[in-house]
Amino acid sequence: MAPARSIQLAVLLAVTAVAACTKPPPPPPPPPPPPEFSGELAFGHLERLASLGPRVSSTDGSEAARAFIREQLEVLGLEVFEQSDAVQLDLEGEVRSVSLTNLVAVVPGESTDLVVLAAPFDSQSFEDFEFVGANDGASGAALLLELARVFTQRPLHYTTWLVFLDGDSPPLPELAGEERYLGSRILVGELVEQERLDSVRILVYFNQVADAELGVARDLRSHRRFRDAFFEAARRQGHEDAFPPQAALESPGGGHLVFIAARMRRVVVVTDDRFGGDDAPGIHSHTEQDDVAHCSPESLETVGRVSEAALRDISATLAKIDRFARRPQPPALEDSGSATDEMEAAQPKVGDDEEAAEGDAQQDAQASEAEETPADVPDEAQPSF
């Protein structure tokens, strides 16, 4: 019996030794991210930005937010560059300098013309409480980060700039309601300096897009056809409650006003200017209640999926116009009879870009805009800053 027990013990020890030396199988890889816009992923970005606390320009919080955004964009393999400026602010005779730095991520497209998607990532400065700006300041940036992932997988026809704006909220408490949209001004200045302003086919400005009681404003100043493309995409997806097509026209504030002031008409703002479902600006606006608890991943997903669909529709339409504009025109007939006149009359009027091709449509849009504008809406003058 003793030899048998010795053999069994030896076998057991050998098996134990082999098991100890054998590595456990590696854990399964994480599931790939979904191909469509994910509200959960966007909400994770919002939570991270809000966790940094206030992100007032020229502070450690702002720098930490910029570092996080850059890291997320570079993980996607995107080219990222900065737009920086030092802005001199006059505080009743005392000049203060504030350093601002936008981040721009580039998703190449077939065309070098630009689709520009912009959102602030900073938060406003308040003296009497800590304002994290989860909805006003973080939500648009979180949305852009997730759109960057989606468009990296399936780019638009046009090169896409995703611009994270620094300084669109007043950077000092003393400037509340005065100096704002500084990041947007830097972006406009860079586009003008590079002579690329005319190459922007559409600019969309996102902010306050995570309200749990989402209701996107129908902006009076936005390009009518482009704005309506967003509301039509929402209708197709069953989100008319979040993008109410029959809502009264409004004039929410935002950095988009800087671009309109620079005489860009191809501008759309996507924003909910009733944070908390009350009258504008909403019961949570510019309070301590602008926190993660009052934001919703479902709202981010709604805005993200509607925006992706609308941008793909707009991009495809503009690409068709471009192809038609490049199509060689048939040679003129030698005789000058009525058939020639009819052919010439039938030729569409196509200019250098879609602005010329849509000239008549734009006039119709402006006329329709005037018809649907209530009498008590102030005259739509160019905003001044």
C-alpha cells in the first residue's frame, strides 16, 4: 500500500505543479464601442469634465479639462492643434490679461471645405458659489467628444473641425454679462486670418444639451434650412418632444452670434435655453443645480443622434450641389432660335458655391422667416459685442 500511496502523492504533486505554472486564460477583450452615437459614452465625458470642478479660463481646472479633451481626441488618432490668444480685459481702468486656448480636432474628408462643430468647455466664474457647469459648459464638449468618435469611424464628405472653445463664458466675476464668447472670437479670427471663413459650409454651435427636460430652441437667427434639417431628423427619429417643430422662434445667446456678426449665414445653434423646464433661462441656469444630477445621458443621445443624421443629410446635399457646379455645361448651339432660348432658360443658375446655388431659396427662407416671426419679436439686427 505504501508504494501505491507514494505514487498517488507524486502524481498529485505533479498535477499541482503543472496547474501552478499554467497561466489563467486572459480576460475577454472589452466589447467594441457601438457604431452609433452613445449617450452613455457622452455622459461619461460630461461626468469627467464636471468632476474637475470649475473650469474658468486661465485656471488649473481649465487646463485639466483641456488635457482630458486632448487625450480623448488623440486616442482616436486625430490631429489636434491649438488656437491661443491673450485677451486684455478692462476692469474699470484696470487691465487684466486672460490667456485662452481653443482645441481643434480634425477629421479629414474628401473635400477640404469645412464643417465646423463648436462647443465651450469652460465654466463661468461666480464669487459666491462653486459653479461646475455640467450642462452649461460641459455638455456641448462631451457631445463633441462622442461625435468625434462617430465621425472618425464614418467621416462626412467635408473635413470636420471639432472646436472646443475656451472663454465663451465670462472669465471673471466682474465681467458677468459683458465679456463673453471670447473663444468663438478667437476661432473667427483664425478663420479670417487663414482666409478659410468662406470655406465653412456649415457651423453648428452646441451648448446646454444635457437637460433632463430637454427642449431644443428653434433659433430665429440660425440658417433656416439647416436648422430645419435638425428638426426634420428629430421627427424621423421620433424626438419631436425634444425638438418641437411648432415651438415659437427664439433668440438664445451663444457663441454662434459671433459668427453671424462676422456675416456668416450658414450657422446653426443647438441649445436648450430653459434648463429645468421653466421659462428661459430655466430654474437651474447659473446655479449650483447645474450639476450632473440634473443632466441626462438620454438627452445627450437624442441630440447626438439627431445631429449626426442632420449633418450627414446636409453634407450629402451640399456635395451634390458641388458636383453639379463642377459639371461641364453643354456647348451653345450655333443657331439662336427658340430652342436655344429654351435650353438656356432651363439651365440652373449655379455660382461659386452653395450660397449662389441657393440664392433664390435663401430669399424664400428669409421671406418665410419674416412670416413666421411674431410681431413682438425685436428686429433681427446683427448682434454687436
